[in-house]
Amino acid sequence: MEIKMQSIHMNKVNCRNALRLTVDDDVNVPDNKPDVRAVIWKTGNVRLNEKKLSGGRLYIKGVLGYRVLYQSEDGERPVQSIRGELTFDEAVELPEACDGDNITVRAEVEEFHVGLIHSRKLAIRALLGIMVQAEELHDVRAAVALAEAPAVHTKTRVIPVTSIVADQKDIARLREEIFLPSGKDSIAELLYWELELRNPEARAREELLETKGELSLFALWRSDREDGALESYEAMLPFKTEFEISGCREGLIEDVAFRLTNENVSVKADEDGEDRLLEAEAVLEAEMKLYEEGEMELLSDLYATDCMLKPVVVEEEYENLLLKNDSRMRISERLPLPEGMPEILQICRGSVEMKPDVCVREGETLKLSGILDVNLLYISEEDERPLHSYRAELPFEHRIEVRGLTPESTYDVRCFVAESSFGTVRSGEAELKAELAFCVVAMENRREEMIVDTERAEFDGDRFEEMPSMIGYTVKAEETLWDIAKRYCTAPEDVIRLTEHNGEVREGDILLIVKAVEV
């Protein structure tokens, strides 16, 4: 007897692991740089260069990049900067992972500190949060129908399924140019820059994934005027790019994690030969999963009236998408400067970084809480020390409703700052306005009994000889016509209904059952 089978194509998570890694080292100030008086501003980012799974251990290698803006002892050039990289090498235990698994590793800088040992040496320390997930492609096969067999009667049920259409990683190289506004001086020396990813979006098209977003650029430089005054500029650089994905099409559910690496900002001359052109370059990494939601009609039971036919059943476990949700949260906060800090003449740079701390399930709601790490770089009226920075921590809490969420459900929550702006309320107080973005992908773990084969045997003659040729039967609660026909080994259409009404049988109906098999 031919059974028609169908596959559910999906990823199966074998293990998840989270760890923290400390990277620290002492860094000498380059010989061509003046002595350090105080650290003004710093940023750190992490880049993973290699990952290898062997013998239940994951070996990762990466680089911690750092940029430091500092107050120097040079009166003519009071603001200076240095940049560099620290390498790290770590092994992670993954006892449940297999060598053939698809390994996803995400690393973030959770804490970053730069201390002054003495005027020629800095102590750099970072706490990295590393999330590791091992997955394998998993096909669940189940019977959906039988080839035509008049004596065989089948029963079906419909289950929700989420199939994975694509799971791949790719990169795109971004390059954007911007000319300085006419009100800004030309660049004599580029002291410091930052390049961040903002508002990335993805949309499935035919055989490709369209991606757009913005690069947030900040640059601080010494002008070409005689006094070498400091200048700063911020700009949003929109970009669009595409990733080729076989099988991609409109209507699929996109689950994409973006990350910016290998950032660089350089100065170029414009058509007049003046250094007024900034070129921003970066690599956009994308981890892309595309899902298709649907339903599958499975065989749930069967029997024959000419033989003993039993289904061979196995229990399969698979993940089904509960929710993919994108939500936003707006905040507005005033930031008074601590007593003793010089007043704000001009804000150069404001940055906001989300640091989620706890994500807990409360019924069908996810509650995410943490802090916003807020940093402000501004120009004061002090001639000897024109640049100052201020840091504050603001708590946040956000709730996301996920219907059907259970303790067995799995979920991935990603969050980032979509927009932020800083303004001066008065000389001793700044104001922050920001929009926080949250993306959650929640999966339910389902277990279903699935028919994969049938077993055929001869009838139990004694059983059917004892069965009367005609039976009057009263329907009990939650019984179906198919279940009753199977019990008495007859076809559902041969059961005579003595109580007539539209639709399925219901409790209390009277049926007349005629034995269809003669032994």
C-alpha cells in the first residue's frame, strides 16, 4: 500500500550557551603622540574572525577594537586620539553540539573601560558577552495520504507548521561619501570618528532580500585654521543593498540579525583640493532566516474493512512560530550635569547604548528590563580643556505580549536604539530623546504523533464471529462517526442514522450499524 509522505523542513536547536569573556591589556601611547593627561571619550567593538567546532568544544578567535580620545599635555594640541586592537582566543564547552551543526556566535561589548596607568600607558579592559547556538537542519516526514484503496478508511487532522525556507549568512560592503557643509572648516587632522548602524530593515523579494538602513557618522577634527579649533559633524547616511537567497519570495517571514564590522572613515580631497570629503566604509554582516507559515493535513488514523491494518506511529518534535513582533518605545529624559562640571557650550556627540539585563516570562508576556548607557561629549568654555564627557545610566522596562507563550517556548529578543537626539535645555542640563526598538521571535515546541508506515495482518476471526450482524448504537459524548465505524469495522457511509439532523453526529443520536465483514 503506497503512502504519500511530506517533509517539514526546519532548524532544530541542539544547544544554547552564553558566557562572558574578559579581554584586557596595557597599551603604550605611540611615540608620535603627546602624553595623556585624562581620557575624554572611548569606544570598543568586537569582531569574531574564526570559529571552529571540534570534540564538543567551540574555538573562537576575535579582536577587540578600541578608540580613545584624550586630553594631552600639549598646550597647542590639547585633544588627541589613539586606536588599536587586542586579540583574544577562547574555547567554549558545547557537549550537546555535533560537528555537523550550524554554529551561530554573537559577541557584544557589555562593559568597556580605559584607565590611565601613567602618561604613556593605558589600561584597557572589556567584558564581552558571547551567545552561542548550535543548530542542525531537520526534516520531519509524515504521511499525508494513501493511494486509492476502497476498503481503507482514513482520518486526517490539520496541524500548524513553520517551515524554514532559507538559513544563510552573507556580507555586503557599504561605502558612502559625504561632503562637509559650507559652514564647517576643512580638516587638518581627523582626531576621532564613530560609525554605527541604524534602523536596518529587510524585505523578502523574488530570489533576494532587500535591505536598507542608515549609517550614523560622527567625526571630530582639528580645523585648518591657524588656531586649530575643534570641529565636529554628525550625519545619517542612508544605504540600500541586496542579498541573493535561493527560494526567497514575497510573503515569507524575515528573521534577520544585522551587524556592522570593519568600519573605517577616511578623509579625501574634494574637487578643489581641500580636505572636505569624508568616506565611510563598513562590512554589513547578515544572519538571515526566512520562514513560511502554513498548515499541513496529516493522516491521524486509518483502518481497513478487508484486513487488519495498523498505522506505524512515531512521535516527532518540531518548532512552530508563535510570533515575530517588532515594537518601539519612546523615551525623553533630562540630564543635569553633576556639580563641578563645566557648563555646556556645544554638544558634539551623544550616544545611547541599550544593555538589557533581565528577560522574564510572566504568563504570555515577556518583560525586558535593563539600562541605557548614555554618554555625552561636549565643548566647554575652558581653553585648556575644551572637551568634556558625561555618562549616565537610565533604567528601562518594556513588555511584549506573546499569545501562546509557555515555559517550554523558546524566544530570541534583539533590541537596539533606532533614533536618538540630544539638545541643550540650559548650560548645565541636556535633554535626550530616543526611540528604542525591540524584535522578538518566539517559537513553540510541539510534539505530534505522525504515521510513517502501516502494518497489515489477517482478521481476528473469533472477534468478528461474535459481533452481531446489526447493532443499535447511541452516540456518546465526543464520539465521531468515523470512530464508531472503525470500532465496528464498517464504512462511515454505511452507518444508518436513525436520528436525522445536519452535520456530524452528536451525543444521544441513534445509529444502526450493519457488519460489513463476513468471516
